[in-house]
Amino acid sequence: MKYAHTIQNENSDCGVAVLETVLNQLDLKKIQLSKSLGEILKNKKYDEQGLSLYDIKVVLEKYGVSSDCYEVIDFEELRGQRAPQIITIKKSGLPHYCVIHAFKENTLVLSDPSEVNVFEKSIEEIKEDFSGYAVCIDEVSKVTKISKTRSYPEEVVYRSLREIPTKEKFLSISALLFSMFLPIIATYGLEYLSGKYVSTLTVSTISLIGCFVGVLIVIYFYLMRYNTRFKIELGNKIEQKVLTRFFESKLNDTTAKANLDNLTGYFWNCINATQGLLEKFYLIVHILFSIILVVLLAKYSFLLAANLLFWSIVFYVFIRPYIQKICLSYKGFIAHSNILSGTFEESIRTTLDINVFSKKTDTEKNFQFRLSDYFGTKLELGDTDTIISAIMEGTRILMMLTHFILYAYLFKTNHLDLLAGVASGIYVLYIATTGLNSLFGSYLSYEKSKEAIQYIETKNDFEEKEEQEIKNIEVECIRELRLTDICFSYEGNKVLQNQNYHFTSGNLYSIVGKNGVGKSTLIKLICGLIDNQEGEFIINMQTKLNSMKQTNILEHISYYSTEMDVYGQSIENNILFNVFNPKNKMDEPLNPEYFDQMNVEQTIDSLVTSSGRNISQGQKQKLLLLRTLNKEADIYIFDEPTGNLDQETKQSFMSIVQALVKDKKKIVLIITHDENIIEQADKTYTLKEGEASENG
């Protein structure tokens, strides 16, 4: 029996993989789970912690699969339940989902999303890793299958091909076909010239033949150059659109770096997948070329055409099971490549931790384990490629062998009328088999590219978002900001509930509370980085807004967060945030007074490496604080600004803050646990269990 199997993309998405496996096994193959998952789970960020058992039950129910989650005391009880079943196990110290397809006497058929293939495993081995929970299916009702839609990269390829002028498209297809037929034209051209002038060979006839060959070579060169340039330019155009969308989706996501270990891999997958999708255009050309060759063969001899079609069908029958296998192997190769890359980056980033806690040996073993997985999937992919190539070449040899057997039979039976056509068409048959190889190669490249696209689309990185107009809050200067009945929930948990705040210029406000009570969330709401569900923002007692998102509020705010980072640039450019085009002239020059007060040890021309790896955490924090202080704003917000500062710099920082408040009449908000800052604040807001109280 054939069992469904889906490979996970990273450690946290085995839940998505087992869902796809179960739905495919239940013959719901048209469901595009990666595109609909976010909507079903109400845009829960399932890529951070993965799916819970309840999430899996909700998704299955959406597609007409009634199921329930059970705590399993006796593993053998699962033997009597309907397959497939989803079970939880421990793998590499992490919770992990697998799918049981069938029970046998002492083994079971298992789909483990971290493996390339479905395999059998002993029940005793599974029991050792079993975590005690399972999702069992009760009933499957008929649901309307979701019609297949194009992924964003596929849509870009489709649109780009449509945008090509008809004349240019015709020229490209004609040039490609002509370059494919050129060997045949050359062969029969030379055959004709040789036959005509063989008895009267002179210098002039040899020159004529030489000119003919030379002209064909020049034509072939320019055709290949034209086709190559056309393909590269079209590919560049498509890649630009796909990579730009991918980049913009990450740029707009202030939490994107939480998945930084995988983003580089996703980026390169975009490039490889886009090139593969472009093969669809050339696939059509190869099909057209093959059809013309079959017709040409039939003109020589219907027996040759029949021979070609027969072995093409045989090849398709034999190769069909391997197409899905190589696509799975390719996806596994992509996943393990990215896991290996992420492991390498994480290990190098944490070398201090590794050495201090004497984990070097464990780290090396973990890296070797990831290497082993990577090489295993690479070998699996290579094996499948070899099998496909062997079947392809074997079919080609059998096709040519059939031709010679046919030729011998016709010769022996004295069918001279058929023999001439079979003999004359041998070269066309050879070219046709080469063309079919190219046709299948394009098809396989296209199928692989779809796997790579699906790999990244599970993260909704290409989800189209409506361009919303940025609303101008239409105030010259913010002197007062009031928040009334502000509410915010995350995945059903109430973080802020009916909270009220009042901030006025010339005052310093401290915001305190335990970790996780919503302090940073409150700041992000004020900055318009996230949306509140309820409440109102009132600016200067006149401008009322339901949300700060999609407004120009950040033109009036300068914000510091420990999540911010520095770039591989000079200290001056990092402070001025002039890191993308340092030739630009900045509107706000560096404030030398602030620079001196913050005790920066380096000069403004000193180079900082990416993420400040060549400076201390304290120095890095100083640069980021100076970036915030250097911007002219109405409201200054600091989230835990003194964690890595020495006592002298803390005092200097607070002197600057007090000058902003008292001399420049700015509104300053500081999230802090520092008692010294809290004592200097004009008012303190304390957050606790979704509520806020004020002191002072």
C-alpha cells in the first residue's frame, strides 16, 4: 500500500507536516494547507512554537475530519484505532509529531516528518520515545476540496510570460526551436551537398560546403546567445519580483529575526525555485519540439514514430513512482541543508557559552549529527537521480535496439519499401530521444522548484497585503498623549485590558512591572508597530485615533529597544543611522555633547562589525542609545536602557534625559527595573496582570 508522507521544514513545524500527511492519506490532496493554516488558526504565529494537539484537532475539523486528542496509558490501545493516527514522541530532546499508518505484528509503519521516507519501526522502540498523547480520527465527512491556486512565485512567472510582447515571445520560441533543429538541418544539408557534388569535388565545391557549415555555426552561435540572454533577463526579472516581495515581507515584520537561522536558507530557496519555475516556459517549447519530431519520424516511417511513442509510454510508467520520491528527497535535502546551516551559525554565535560551559564536545557531536543527516539526504537524492537517469538511458538504448531489430527484420523479410524509411529516420530518432531527455529534465526541474516554493510558502512569506495609506496625524508637535481603555490580546491571552495613560510634555514617566505583563507591548502600540483591539489615542486633546498603526506617529517618536542592532559601519554612521548609503547628507548631524557624555571609548570613525561583535555589550548599548537621543522628536521612549551601562554612564544618560524633559519639554517614557530611574520619574505606571496603576 502507498502511504502519504510530508517532510518538515524545521524543528518547529512537524505539526504542519503531519497534518498534510494525514489529509493526503485521507485523499484530500487538493488542500493547500500552507496557505490556509494561518486563516484557520486566526493568524496564530504557529511557526514560533509549533502546533498544539488542539490546533491539529481544529485544522482537521476544518477539513471535515472529526478527531479527538487522547492521553494514552497503554500504547497497544492504539492498535484498534482508525489509521492514520498522530502520536507525540520525544526526539533530540524536543516534542515531535509522527503519523502511524499501520500496525503490524511487532512493528508499525511510521511517517516521521524529519525523515525522507516512510519506514517500519519496532513497537518497542516507539514505546521508549512515546510521550503519551495521540490524535485519533473518528469520522471523515465529505468536504468541498479547495481549488488549486498558483503560489506567488508561480503567479509572477505566469504574469511575466504574459507581459512579454508577442513578437518577442515568437522570436524566442522560433530561435530556440531552430537551434534544436539545426543539427538535423546541418546533417541533411551536408548529406544533400555531398550527394550532389561527390563526383565533381573541386576547391569551389569544398569551399561551398565549408561556407554552408560556417554559416550554420555562426547562426547557431547567435541563436544560442540570444536564447541565453533572453532566459537570463527573464529569470532576473522574475527573481527580482519574488525576492523583493520576500524581502519586503520580512522588512515589515519587526519579529522576523526570531527565525533568522532559517531566513538565509529561505532566501536561496527563492532563487533556486524561481529558476526552476521558469522551466515551465521551456517545457512547452520542448513538448512542441518533440511533437514536431514525432510527425517528422512518421513521415519517414510510422514504425519509427510508433517505436518512439511506445517506449515513451513505458518510460513514463516506470518513472512515475520516482517523480514523487525525488521531489520528497529534494525537499528533505533543502530542509537538512538549512538545518545544517542554522546549526553552524548558532554554534559560531554562541562560542563563548559553549567554551564556558564545557560543551565543545557536545557541540561537535551535534554538528556531526547534522552533517550525517545532510549527507544522508544528499545520498538519497543522488540515488534517486541515478535510478531515474538509468531508467532514462535504459529506455533510450531499448528504443534504439528495437529500431535495429526492426531494421534487421525488414531487411530479412525483404520489405524494401519500409526499410528505406526506417534507415533514413535513424538520425531523427536519435535526436528525438535526446529531445525527450531534455523535456523530462525541464519537467523534473519544474517539479523540484514547486517543492522549494512550498517549503517557504508555509511561512506565508509571499502573502499579499493591501497597501494601506499612511495617515498624517496632522499635528506639528505632540505636547500631550492620552490612551483610554486600551486592550490587546495575543493568541487569546489578554495582555492589556482597559488600560489608561496620560503623558504630557516636560515630564518623565517610568513604566514598571514583571516580565511578560505587557510593558513592551504597550510601547509598540504607542509607536504604531502593532494594532490594539480596542481603545483610543488622543493627541493634544484634539486628534483622536483608534490605532497608531498606519500613521506617521514615528516621525514624532524616537524609540530605543534592546531588540535593535548595529551595522557593519563606522560609529558615526551607526549613530546617525546612515548605514545604507553613507554618501547621503544627514538632516540631523551628530550631537558631540551627547557623544562625550555617554563615554564612548572609540572615535566616530572607528569601524563596528555587524551586530557589534567587535565591541562590548555596553559600548553597543551606548551607540544605540545615542542613535535614539540624536533624533529630534517630541516623545522619547527607552525600553530597559541601562542594563549594560556602568554607573558613571547611567548617571550621564539620566542627565541627558532630565535635560530633554526640563529644558526641551519633551515627553520621556522609560521601561525599567532600575530604582534610581523610578525615583527620578515624575509619574510611574505599574503594570500587573493586564491592568495598570499610577503613582506620583
